Amino acid sequence: MTADGTDAAKPNAPIKERRFGFLRRTYAMLVKELIQLKRDRLTFAMIVVIPVMQLLLFGYAINTTPRHLPTAVLLQEDSDLGRSILKALENTAYFKFTREVHSVAEFDDLLLSGRVLFGVEIPRGFERAVRRGEKPAILVAADATDPVAAGSALSALGQIVQNALVHDRVAGDPADPPFEIRAHARYNPAASSRLNIVPGLVGTILTMTMLIFTALSVTREIERGTMENLLSMPITPVEVMLGKILPYVGVGFIQASLILGIGVLLFGVPLQGSLAMLALLSTLFITTNLAIGYTFSTLVQNQLQAMQASMMFFLPSILLSGFMFPFAGMPIWAQYIGECLPLTHYLRIVRSIMLKGSSLENLQYDAVALLVLMLVAMTIAVTRFRRTLD
């Protein structure tokens, strides 16, 4: 006590109260955020799903040295030496014979459509020519639009000759083998990475932007309070969806035109195929991504969740589509997932049209796949769209 009867400790009391008040308020805010995070199931799932997804994809699905690549064979004669050569090719673990063709036209069609990455042609009279010392040649044609996938396999061809001779009675001097293998890297003979990357960027950029544009469409209406006005109008869910999607089709078409124009003018990417067909299939791809983004907007409750859902879809798209890593080198289960992604099919389309000059007949599988994915996404979106607010 002081001389005037006041408590000497009281002047310090406000300071302690402020300190404890600061801690209580901070703690209360911390608890509030934890409760909100717990209630926001999508955000909480993202915390767990994204690192697990990245670990699994990079650990199991991603392979920078692809093996067992699909290969077609045009065997114009069935001989012991021919079978030894094919066995030696398979023993390298780079080639997996999935198709046997009977004509050069079928051989070329498989490469144009992308159903195989390599084609091996053993000519008629090959073994007889070898035994007579005429040194015939075997053709190995490679789809070099993906230099990473083709490069390692082509570099392994040097050991094929002697490995084939080990299993056959033909004697050969290593310095002067009795036959040769002629490797022909088609569509990208210089193995230029820009010819692979630039067309792929068209699909990757469109996937990211189109998803985000429409994923925010419905949630933006809800957060701004304009959804009540929209729901009071005599308009069907299909009309709402088309009204929100169609304006962005033009935006996506402008983006695709800019990227392709820059790729052709600055990076020298050729355009071997039909520009009209590329524009048509690009529009289909853009609409498919817009439909998927709109579907996300009907499944989530706010714009943050819409962005998170878009990123969860975008991550496997760039990893499993063949944009960053060779698609054919992935395990089968990863390829099945990749076949469900629009970007996988569009990468085949844009690379085939620009670098190979493929026709619609060569690309009908991927075009139909995009159409099916678009219809599935639109069906889910229309079904999920609510005519009344919860």
C-alpha cells in the first residue's frame, strides 16, 4: 500500500490484462480457423491429397527412360534370322510388338495415328541376302514427335545386330556385320524439343485457363448474391450452362490462335496438316474443359474451393497426359487414368496435325474421346445444378 492508500500493483494490471487479452484473442482466432478448416472438407482434403498424389505419380507413374514402347512389325518373310532380330529388339526392353501389319500403308497409318511409336520392317528375301553376303537393311521407323521416348530406343539399336547373330547360325565379324539397321526418325528428325513442347503448351495453357474461368462461374454468382435473381428467371439449367460456357469458347479460341501463331512464327513449328481441322478439334477441346470447369462450380460452395478443385484436376493432367513425360512409358494403370483426361487426347491431336499432317481418320479415336468426356461433364453439371438455394 502507498501513503494515499492505493495498491502499488494496480498500475501494472492494465499491462497484464492487455497481454492476456492479446493471447486470448489470438488463441480464439486460432481455434476459429481450425474449426473452419475442419469444416472445409475440400481444403482439408487438399492438404492430404496433393502431397500423396505427387509422391505416387512421381514415384510410380513417371518414367524418364520409358520401356516397352508399342511397336508394329511388317514381316515380309518369316525366317529364323528375322525372328532372332525381333527377339533381340524385344530383349532391349525398349520395344514391345503390339501390332503385326501386312502392308506399308497400314505401317504408315499406325505411325500417323500414334497407336505405335516404332515400326520395324524386315524385307522379303532378307535371310537369303544375308547368307549371300549382300548386306541387306532393316528399317526401324520412329515417331520422333516425342524425342525423349524415341531417343533412348534408337540409341539401343547398335547392339541389335550382334545379339541377333548369337541366336542364329550366321557368322559375322563385329567390324563388318552381315546386315544393317537403318533408323528413320520421322516427323522430327532433328529431335528438336521445341517441336514437342510448343504444341503441347497449347493444350496445357488452355486446360488451366478454361478450367478456372468456368469453375468460378456459379460460385461467383452465389458469393455476389446474384444467384437469387438468376434462379427467379424462367431459364433451364442447360440454358444457364450454355450461356456461361459459350462466351469463353471464343476466349479460348483467341488464346489458341495466339499460341499457335507464336509457335509457328517464332519457334518454327511446322503446320503439316489441315488448319481447319485443327481449329475444329481445338474448339471441341476448349468446350470439354469449359464443361469440366462448370461441373466443378456446381460441386463446390465457394470460389476458393473451385480453384482448389481446378488445381487438383490440372496436376494429373500435366503429369499423366504425355506433356512432361512420355505417355507410352507409364504403367498401364497410369495410362488408364491418362485416357480419362482431355489433355491426353488433345496433345495427340495437335502434335499429329502440326508435325505429321494426320487426317481426321487417323485421329478419330481421340476426337470421339473428347466428345464423350464433354457430354459426360455436361450431364453431371446439368444434373447437379440446383434450381433453389440451400
